[in-house]
Amino acid sequence: MIPAPLRDVVRRNLLLERLVTRARTLRTARRHPEGLAPPAPRRVIVEPTNACNLACVYCGNKDMLRPATYLDLGVYERLLDEMVEHGVPRLTLHTIGEPTMHPQIARMIELAVERDRCVIMSTNGTLLTEELARAIVRAAPDVVNVSVDSADPDVMKVLRPGLQLDALVENLRRFRRIRDEEGRARGGSAGALKLPTISVTCVLTRFFTRAAEREFFATFGELADDFDFHLANNHGDYVHEDPSAPRHKLPQALRDRIYGAVRSPCHFPWDALYLLSDGSMSVCRFDFDARVTVGRYPDSSLLELWNSDAMRSLRRAHMAFDFRDWEQCRDCTATYYSSRSEHVATTRRIKARNGFVARRTAWLAEDPNRIAEAR
């Protein structure tokens, strides 16, 4: 057991954290070649659509070959019923595309809330008209994450071509007002917090200087309940030339080689399944072209997919760091630089130095509605 002070040091140093996690993985793999998977996924991430109205520089969506599709509502309801049956507590509406482009997105939220699932939706916020904002607030998801990377309109033109910053700020301001006026109170009491919690998520780029930080919090600090900051990666080997990527002392190719040598296993094969809008079931948040799939839904049930031969093969590959059967995972830098500990530490540090105190946390527990206890 690592002492708590040393554990904190390891968590704050990404390279140390990778080394420790890799060593722990290889030790576990001796007795458990497929790792230790729970009997059912802890959450399901649903892609309402893979279509998107933006072309962000650090995102692979613009290079996707898969045609735009929209998830069938009947398939979605069947999935929700299986989640209830097997006690899967959490649902996220967002994978590759922009969820608010699905014409029934508010109904999708409502259907999951009716089944007492914890519902999180992520959006770029550009399509949050008053009508749609009101429908989403009334559907009462637990969290709505709005992706914003700068408070400078010129920077946003570089990062997210097609996005008008003033319009986005107005959309977010209106959404916050509607939430405060009409949001469903958690627990039903008049004094309870109203849903949804509004979180602003930010990809850190070279434009996010200390001065930009101050401007960012001055613009969005009164609109968001919480913030989440994280680093960009190559989106499953889709993004190779990102002009917004932060500069480092070491060349990027050398950093990738160093961190690739001590990479951790991706945690998704033991955590979540991804239902793509065309019915493919994936295991990857960057699976733009359905390359990391373990079957189709509802051709196979949720548990059949979770325990399938393909899923077991993927787990073995990540435990042994042997990707001969899963080439798509070999060069994904998400496993080099991305971890929940790093996200939490980075977010805490940026919020503290800008004097921001979260009104409520967007970092939900694994089973926030205590579904497992109620079964």
C-alpha cells in the first residue's frame, strides 16, 4: 500500500502515475489476464448522432468517414430498459457528434430520467435556442456539460470554426436563466438545487495563457456551476497536426515515445459501452468510424456484448499492452496523457488560482442515484 502523501505526489506527476499504473497492471495480469471486469458496465455512453455543426481543430469528427446517422428511439428505449434490468446507473448522451442535432434529444433525456438513470449530456451549446433550452431543462438531466475553450472570439475562430462566441455566451446565459426559473428541484423541496448542474468543459490549448484564464473566468464564472479542464490528445490517431496543441520543452514526437513506453491500459473496457448512432457497440470515446466495436445492438443484448469474445480480447490486449489484434488502440495518445487523476488535479489547480469555488460539483459519484442500493 502506497502511503497517502506519496500517493498524492504520484497522482500529481503524470509520468510517475503512468509508471505506477503500468506496473500494477502487469502484476494483476499474471493472475487475471483480462483484468477484473464488473458483471455489467458502470455506464453507457449513447451517441444520439455522429453529425456535428462545427469542425474543431483538435477533434477527429471533421475527418470521419462514417455517414451521419441518428439513433432510433425504439432502440434507445430498449437499451434503457436493459440498463434498468441490470442496474447500470449512468447514461451519457454524447460521443462523436453534437447531441442537440438529434430532433428528439429532450425526449431522450426525459425517457432516461423517467427510469431513474443519472443523465449527463455534453453539447457545444451553439444550438441551445430558447425552445430547446426550455425542453432540456424540463427533462431534468443531472448535468449539462457545455464545451468552451476560450473567451476570446478570435481564438475561438481558430479553435472552433463556425462558432460565434457572443451567440454562445448568450445561449449559455439564457440556459442558466431558464434552469434557475424552471429547473426541477433535486429531491423535490423548494430549497433544493435545481437541475441540471451546468458545467463548462475546456480543452487546454497553447492559447490558454494566464491572461486568457482570467478572461475565461470573468466571462463564464457566473454562468457555470463548475468547470472541467483537460488536455487534448490525438482522438484515437485522427488528429496529427493540431496548431492549438500546447508547446512543451521536449518535441512532441519524443514525448509520445516516452509516454507511449509507459502507457496505461485504457479504462473503458472495464467501465463503459458506447452505443453509436448506427447501432454499432463500441468501447472507445474516439471511435469516429466504428473501428473498436464488439458487436451490434440490439442484435446482441447489453450483457452479451459486455461479456463477448471481442470484449475479452480487447481487455487482454490492454492488460498485456499487446495490440496485434487491436491496431486501432496502438497509437491512441489518450492513454499516454489522459487520466481522471490528471483531470481532477489540473481542474482543481486552475480553479484555485482564479478564485473560483464551485457552486456544486459536476464530478458525480459512480452511482449517484444509489441505484445499486435500491435493488
